[in-house]
Amino acid sequence: MNKTVNQKAWFLILPVLLLVAFSAVIPLMTVVNYSVQDTFGNNQFFWAGLDWFDDMLHSDRMWNALGRQLMFSAIILAIEVPLGIFVALNMPKKGFWSSFCLVFMSLPLLIPWNVVGTIWQIFGRVDIGLLGYALDALGIDYNYTQNTFDAWVTVIVMDVWHWTSLVALLGYAGLRSIPDAYYQAAKIDQASRWAVFRYIELPKMAGVLMIAILLRFMDSFMIYTEPFVLTGGGPGNATTFLSIDLVKMALGQFDLGPAAAFSLMYFLVIMAISWVFYTVMTTLDKRDGK
Amino acid sequence: MAKITLDNLAHSYLPNPQSDADFALKELNHDWVDGEAYALLGSSGCGKSTLLNIISGLLIPSQGRILFDGKDVTTAPTAERNIAQVFQFPVVYDTMSVRDNLAFPLKNMGMDAAEIKRRVQKVAAMIDMEAELNHKARGLTADAKQKISLGRGMVREDVNALLFDEPLTVIDPHMKWELRTQLKKLHQDFGHTMIYVTHDQTEALTFADKVVVMYDGRVVQIGTPQELFERPAHTFVGYFIGSPGMNLFDAQIDGTHARIGDVSVALDGHYSAAGHTQLGVRPEFIRLSANGEGVPATIRRIEDVGRHKIVRLDVMGREINAVVAEGEDIAADTNRITFAPEGINVYADDWRIAPRGTSV
């Protein structure tokens, strides 16, 4: 078939182009703009080249924040994914209790981030919080505002409480799609419970679990509100993750140049990781479809 | 290998079955003789799979007992029963290779590697998949997957019984014959008790020594293919076995004769029957006639199926089929049908009754 040449057709994509420009490209470009300039005030800017990027790449502060961030994501994934699978495997398969569990487990997912932060902020307080007070009464020296370890534990437990349900619900959906015949065949083949999990349930859940891991990784990598409300990044900088540090730099210190360079690199890291995930997932799909 | 006894067995999927209709499987007593090949035949939803799942332990019956060689296994888990079962739709372990799939049940039993290897090789040859042994199972076609499922059942040589739940539904016709032959051969070689569920009468009749016909949760007849053909115990058997199925005529039974409408038909014995009485005559035993004798009939259409012709007739408003040999002429003025007395079965309320003085 011969393609018709009609250059006017370009006008048809104009609306999309405008939309994307205003929603993404132009705001992003202002950040790019800040990242290559410096100022001494009076709204006078001058060219700084890639200095800010260079600075940031050699800044301990940023590397430390990144380290904490990666550790946080790794820990919550290591807890939430196995725990979510465990919960999914043990949920009732049908009937009233199945629906009840689904609704009940969805509740934490519906609570706004800052409310979650506030809940745990109060819950963990030694003077009036149920958790903090109870731990204190049991003779456990717990204080998330002063002790780094306690702060980390609280932030992680909060995230596990908030998001494990997501992994569990996705895993549950994956499990429900397995026909009964598979379980029956496994019984006939005298498979152990572990073998059923390893060779039937896990392969069938692999797809949704990949999505769960991707979602949880991205969300935790960009986490801001909950730890900000809970610990404000403290004690010291112990729970200052990338987003918190970025906001401190941009709005607290008003260091627009370094903050812009920082956020661009942050953005690139997230894009790169998403791309890796996407590639892995599509190759898995292809292998499945073959 | 074992004799499997069903003692007073019945099953309902409802928690509190009240009437007969609540039971998916109605009360049943039967011995599956060790080493025989059975076909379980019946239309969909008649309880065949329920019965199979009870035997393999996937389902605990709501009533009665099941014994393997006299030992009660009613509530024993599947693994203890040592039974192989193949399902209607292929089940393969996606992430494993074909070889590992076939070896899976043996590995679970803790068999040593050399023996596993020998058996896997042998079964792979039977299902014609030696070349694909190292492939991942997930990429295979449906019939290749079903062959693996069959293979997983056949690889266990010491099983008490091999159960097949319509295993060839997804296999293409050419392969069906071949696999059925393999299964028969397997049966001859090892002498397992085999139960083969199907709703395809050809499959049942070619596979089995004995055919068990089920209807509405009840076993209506157990017999050799010949018995089922000649003496169907229930009108359902007559209708279900044979192509086309048995013809039924409402009739009044009066000793050695029956009346269809106002025509008298000779029977081959003396019958006394009450209730709703019918004569069952297979199409093969119906003769067309034009000389004024027999039951009035009109030819509606003739179908030539190659081996013979099927004549569709209208007899008192009911469709009746007759089978006529390929070479035989069908007279244009055919207006009556007659029956060979030995081809007539008498039914009262759907169950066959025997002539006086005989027991069958």
C-alpha cells in the first residue's frame, strides 16, 4: 500500500504536544534551567555549567541519603514481599471471610500518607502513644525521636503496616487464577506443600509479584510524607531519605542550583530502574507467551 | 494394584442433603476387579468425575466407604492411596522441563535417580516426546501438555489404579487413536486397574473390558460392550450407546405380545409389566416393509453414512431411526416397519424387564 503524504497531519498531534509540554516538559525545563545556573540573589543568574552536578556527585550528603534510601527500600521489600505472599497463601479462598479479609486488608491502603504518619507519630509516643507507652511499661527502652535504631524500626513497621496489603492482594489475585486441577494433580503426584508452592503457586504468581515489587520499590524509593511526619528525617539525619533531603535543600536552604541537579539525577535513577524492571517484565512475558 | 470396593457410597455437594435429587452420586455398591480396564460412560454432569475424585481421595464422600483390597481408605489422603489420575485439561509444571515433569511424582516418592531416568526414558518413548525432554514445559501445545500429564500418570508403574478423567478431549483425533492404543498396551503390560471416564462411546467401547454407564448420579448398567448393545438395562443406555441410539415405542405389554397403537407385535418371551411400558428396538433390528404388515411409518429422510444408510422415519409423530445395509434398496412405497423379536427389549418405567423364566 502506498502511504499518502500529508504534512498537515502533523497538526493533529498538536494538542497532545501542548498538553505534554505544559504538564511535563516545561516544568522539567525550569528545573534544568536552575541546575545549570547560579545566583547571588537579586534574581540575577549566571551560567554554572555542570558544576552543580559535579558538586552533587561528590557530596557525601547526597550519597548518604541515597544509601539510607536504598537500605530502606531493600528492607521493606525483604519484609513486605515474603509477608504479603504468606498472607495471600493463608487467606480464606471463598465465602464471607474471604470478602471480609479483602476489605479489611484494603483499609490501610486507603489512608492518606500524612494521616499514616500522624497515626504512627502518636502511636509511638512514649507519653501518650499506646505502642510507645506499652513498650516503655514493659521495660523496653524505646524512643523513636532520639534513638536511631528505634526510629528506623518505627518507619519500617509503619511502611509494612501501610503497604503489605498491596502485595498480599496482588498475590491473592494471582493465586485465585490457578485452576483447581493443578492442586489436584499435585496431590496425585504426592507433592509436598513446599513443592506445591515452589512449582505451582510461585510461578503463577510471578507476574503479579513483579508488579508488586516494582510498585513497592518505586513508592518506597520516592517516600516522603510518612517519615517526614513521623520523624522529620531525624534523629539527626538518620531517617532523611532522598525526597526529604531534596526538599530540605530546595525549600529549607533555598539552594536551588544543587537541588535542581540533585532532583534531575534522582529522576534519572528512577527512570533507569523503571526501565530495568520493564525490560525484565516484558522478557518474562515473552518467555511465558512462547 | 488392588481391588477397589465401593460400599454404600454416595456423595452430595450440599451440606445437608434431603432428597435423592440432592445427591450428585447416588448410593452405589460396586467392586472394581483388580487389573480390569473400565470405562465410565455418561453424559456431562452425571457424577462420573465425582466418583473418580472419591476413588482418588480428592473428595471425601458424604456417605459410605471405599476399600482398597479390603482396607478402608475412605478418609485417607490421596498420597497414601497411591493412585495416578489424569485430568481433562492438561496440568504441567510450567517452570520445569518435560523431563522434570515426568520425573516429578517419582522424585516425590524418593525413588533413586537411575530408576527415575529409566522410567522417564521409557514413558517419553511411549508418548513420543523423547526429542523434547529438555524443553521447558510452558511453551508446548495443549496436546503435548496433555501427553505429559498422561506420562506423569503412566510413569508410576506400581500404582493401585490409573484413573483417567476424559483425558483425550484436547488431543487431536489422529493422536487420540495412538494414545488410546498406548493406554491399552500399558494395561496389557502392567495389568493396572484402569478407570477411564468419557462421554464418547467409541472411546469407552474400544478401551474397556467393562463399561459402566452412569445416568443422573446412578450407575445404570455395568457390562461388556456387547451386553450394553444387545440388552441395555435402562432406556438411557439404549439411547446413549449406539449411533443412532435405540428407538423407543410406547406400548401395552400383554404376555407374549405388545401393542403399539393398534398394531400387535410379537415378543420373544412372556412378559408381565406395569407402569409406563415401552419397547426398545435398536435401529439395526428394524426392517422396512411395504406389504401392509407392521407399524405404520413414513420415511422422512435417508442419510448415507458410507458404511450403511440411516433411515429417519415418522412413526405416530415420533422420530424413529432404522439402519439399512449399504447395498440394500429402500422401496419407495415403504409404509410400515417390523421388528425382529430377538431385537426387542421391554422397559417398564425406563428399566428393562426380563421375560418370565429368565434372569437377564
